Amino acid sequence: MDFGLSPEEEGFRQELRAFLKKELPPDWEGEDEEGSDEIWAFGLQMRKRLAQKGWLAMHWPPEYGGQNASRIKQAIFVEEFAYFRCAGREIYGPYIVGPTLMLYGTPEQKAYFLPRIARGEITWCQGFSEPGAGSDLASLSTRAVEDGDDFVINGQKIWTSYGHRADWMFMLARTDPNVPKHKGISYFLLPVKTPGLELRPIVNMASVHSFNETFFTDVRVAKKNLVGRQNEGWYVAMASLNFERSGAEYPGQCRRLVEDLAEYARETRRNGALLARDPVVRNKLAERAVEAQISHHLAFLVAWLQDKGEVPDREAAASKVYGTELIQRLANTGLQLLGPYCQLEPGDRWAPMKGRIERIWLNSFGRTHAGGTSEVQRLIVATRGLGLPR
């Protein structure tokens, strides 16, 4: 693998940086979670601008509204977007639902959904996890029963990210309870405003509402919205998760946070001396900077392998577990650096770095669970990468 970028790829990075600096307000700080209505509204506007540039789904084939961009170029986009803390990168549609429909969708599904996703007109949420089926997703119990031209769904989902913002949900439900658990699951698309679908907010310990519980009571979904074959939704879902786990956002977030902490250390005195002069502080920040670069290489290794036509499951798992745990270590380093002031809430005028470090630290624990726990990622690396027994 060549760790450098081609002139074209570096040119795209510079073009993207110039675009973001122009489009973002001069005082833009962004949010690590798009919790506020103002940030969300700005993100929707940014999404339309990205679609106009052809960047929202740049990795798609041209016939579906993309540019057939390489995975490396896509990783550059994700990394820079995360570095600038920019709102508007709708992850589910362009990165999960769209590619899944290209593989398993009917001609009608492709014709309806793909252009709208590429234009940034649909916001999606995911209906996979349940209270009793998280890491062991195949144990899900939400049922979908055939009834004429529809399926009738009853059950519950949890951790539905941005379900209260979404237009459509992609979800899994059990359609045959009498076969092994992996073989009786189907994959559906349904509007979030379907009668019988109820969302209840979950406010996390950082006081951000991004998660929801979802309850299904006799929710009817048309059979035309079944993706792939009935009872074969597990394999469709695994394709979706493979599209999800690249990890290019982690190095961007970490690189920006290291720079912010270094700037704070250069400007802040403690016991009469600049923090930046303290060898312990310097070593800690240097360690985190090196780790951010390692995260970058892991993420771009995944993209490089994807460009070669391979399915980097173990590499993607390594990138995910390393990136999410690095964010946690980096936030902990920030807490130590800020001292007691780190406890001040965002919005407090005395809060260093606008209270961002505390919020990132609180959110970091969920990151090591969302999208597959660190334990599951390590199991993938051990069994598929190192050949160890289960």
C-alpha cells in the first residue's frame, strides 16, 4: 500500500477544504452530535450543496447520480468533513441504503430511492437493534406477518439514531420463527410516519437527543418495500454493515481535537507556566497525535482494499475499534489537561473549548458500542484475521 495520495486525490482534498471554509460561517464550531434544531437545519442546507457538487454520493456509479469516485477519495471526503465538524453528511442513505439497493433492490426501488438519496432529499434511520438483540442481532424478535399485499409489523427497536429527524427507516423483522434465527429475517423499507410507528426520545448523558426507542403496533408495510428475498434479510443486513464500517471519520475528529488541545496548551498557564512547556502534557499530546495518524492509516487501508474489490471485514473491524477507543483516550487526555474546568457545561461562558471535551468524553462510551461493540470487533479480528477458534 502506498500511504501517499495521488496528485488528483490531494487536489480534491484541497478543493474540499476550500469549499468547507467558504460555506461554513466564520465562527463555526460545529457540534459533535447534531442535536440542536439550528445545527440540523444548517446540515440539511449543506447536504443540498454537497448534492449539487456531486459529492453526497460521489462513490456511486454515474447512472445512479454518482461520480464513480474511488474509495480513497470517499475516505478523504469523510475525514475532512469530520475534521471541520461539518453538519450534513447523511451517512445512512449514501453509504448504506443506496449501495444495498444497488445489490439487492428491485428496479422500482432503485428508480424511486437512488435519485432522491443522491439529491439529498431523504433522511434515513436504522431499525436493527432491539432491547434483547444488540450484539447478537440475529436474536431479534420484532415480527412481520404477511397479510395480502402487506406485511404487518409488531415489536420494538432501540437506539434509533435520528429517528425523530428521519423520513424513512430501513429495518429487520422476523418473518419465519420456525427456522434457525439467521434464516427467518427480512429487510424492509418504510416511512417513519407510517401509522402505528411510535418514536420515544432517549436523551443521553451528554443531554443530547439523538437516540430513540421505536415501537411498532400493527404497522403495515407494502411487500414492494421488501429488499431482497423474504427470509434472506440477514445477508442483506450484513452487506449493509460492511458498507458502514470504514472508520474514516475517526482520524478526522481526532486530528482536529489534538490540534484544539495543543492550542489550548499554548495559550493556558497553570502555576505560572504555559501548559505547553510541561513535558507530561507534551508527551501525552504527542502520543495522541501519533495514534490519530495510525487511525488514519487503518481507515485508508480499508478504502484501499475496497478499491481493489476486496471485502476488508477484519481490517474494518480493527479500524472501528481503534478509532472509537482512541476518541475515548483522547477525550480523557483532554479532561486531564483542562482540570476542574472540564466539568463546566457547554454554553457556560467559563467553559474551556465551549465545553466540547466533556461532551465528547460522555459520548465516547456509546461510540464503542454503536455499530458493533469493541468486543465483537475484536472477535472479528481474532477469528477472521488471525484464524483463532471461536
